[in-house]
Amino acid sequence: MVCPVCKEQMIILELHEVEIDYCPACSGIWLDAGELELLLEDQGEREKIVSSFHLDPEHPEKPYRCPICRKKMDKVYVGEKKELLIDKCPDNDGLWFDEGELKDVLNLGDKDNKVVELLNDLFGANLNNQNGGNK
Ligand SMILES: [Zn+2]
Ligand SMILES: [Zn+2]
């Protein structure tokens, strides 16, 4: 699969027995439909996060194209306070997370999510610090 942002070939990583597509160039992550739910271990948190998805058809950010069907993806807010913005295929092929966003979404839920630990191990703990630059 090719990255919807920078068109590089993505690599498949296994996170907690879920296969994800990861772009080594921009550190974005693609999840097929249903995979986010698999990564959220706690059912209550899972429902809370998934039900907080809020489509924003007017969002000015440039849309990416779905790596599967090539349609323009929708901008979707996540979180009760619309903390995060991710991209979702209109045909529900899956979800796109820019660098650090998957961890941010998982952090909205269960704070002890094992997947967050795995992401930290894989990519380092500085994923939160997207705009921090190199010191
Ligand atoms: Zn990329
Ligand atoms: Zn699609």
C-alpha cells in the first residue's frame, strides 16, 4: 500500500496481533476498518472513542486520498472535546493517522493501553512532541 500523504511504500507492522500499515517516510499509520477497535482493549473506552467520531465536511485542511479506493477522505474529529482530527475513508476502508495521532487517539481511552507502550517502543516516546523539532 502507498502512503496517502507522501506516496511512499508503506511497511506492515504487527501491533498487538493487529497488522497496521506504517509509512517510514512521514510516520503516518493506516488502519483498516475495525482495527482501531481491536487496538482499544477496554470495551467502554472503545465505544466512547468510536462514538465520538464527528465528521467535519467543511474542514479546510487538504483531503488525502484513501490508499485503497482513492476517494478523498473525510476529516473526522475524535474525542468529546474534538481534541483530534483524523482522516477516514468515505467508504469505510479505514482510517489515516498522521504522525503521533494514533497514540493520541489511544491515549483518549485506557491510559494503560499496551498498544501505546508498543508504539513508544517502536517509534520512541517523542511521538507526542510532533512540533518540537530536533534539539
Ligand atoms: Zn508517508
Ligand atoms: Zn477508501
